[in-house]
Amino acid sequence: MRTKVWLTEDGKPIIGAGKVKLLKAIDEERSLRKACSKLDISYKHAWLILKKMNERVGHEVVTTIRGGKGQGTFLTDYGKQLISEYEDSRSFVDITFGDETSLENISFKLSAHNKLSGRIVGIDKGNIVSKVKVEIDPDVLTSIITSEALERLDVQEGDEVFATIKSTEVVLSKADGKAGMKNGKLDEGE
């Protein structure tokens, strides 16, 4: 099984493996131009990627200092945080799919849409993405959602929820009828 991980905001990708590679190259080279040369991409393309990323997150991910000994392009704390959140999510996905409780190993018969009732047994809230563990007897599934979506969903440990399993995601909705978030948009259910 192969997986790809992206951090998204309102259904729009913020950062994936390619952008992480760009940010890491900038961090190593301390120069956007040198990072572009290292990755064999055009300066304009990289600049547009960074511009779009800044617009989507509402924060600068790099800062440029011109002139003097300390000149160069550097990651902001937010840029470093994005890399960390991505790597945590990537690691979590790698561990999850290698774990015996992953969807591939659970004895459910899955189709395009399955709505399973369960109870939240754990929430690991991050700055950008959060992990919600849902007990669906006899197993526990984990949904990775944006922290903003988690806030809007307003769930806590012990809440009864529905885990809607699709071929690409696990979507949560509160069992009391409150709608959840799906791809950054309100999910009223199907």
C-alpha cells in the first residue's frame, strides 16, 4: 500500500512532500536561488509556491534578509512548524498502515461509504492537524483532521460519533446530529 500525505486548509492543499522538500532545501541552503538549483526547479516556480502557501495559511513561511553577513532566505517559525506537522502526520500514517489495527487489517467489509458508530477514546490536538481515535468495537480507528475542523466539530473524549469511511478518508460527525467537516466544508451527512 502506498499513501500520500498533504496538510490542507478548507480543502485546499497547504503542504505535501514536494513543498516540504523545498522548505528543507531553503533551510539548508539559506537561499531560495540555491535551493531551486539543488532541486532543479525554476526560481519563479518556487517563488509562486511560497506565495500561494503564505496566502493559504495567512502566515509567512520564509523570510528574506538582504545585505550584510546575515543575508539570505530563512524559514520562519511557522514554516518550521509546518514541516514538523507534516512529518508527524507522515510518520503517523506510516505507523498506522503498518499497524495491525489499520483499515487494511480490520475485518470490516468496506465499500465506498460506510457510516460506523463509535466513541472517541483519544484526541491528540496539534497546531495544524489533529488525530482523533474512535473506538469501533472491537477496534480503534484514527481520523486525521485539521485542528480547525476539530474545533468546529466540537467533540471530546467519550462523545458518540459516526466514522464515515471512504476510500480516501475517515470523516467524523457527532452522534447527536451535529454536522462534521469534510475536506474543510460542512458535511451534513448523506
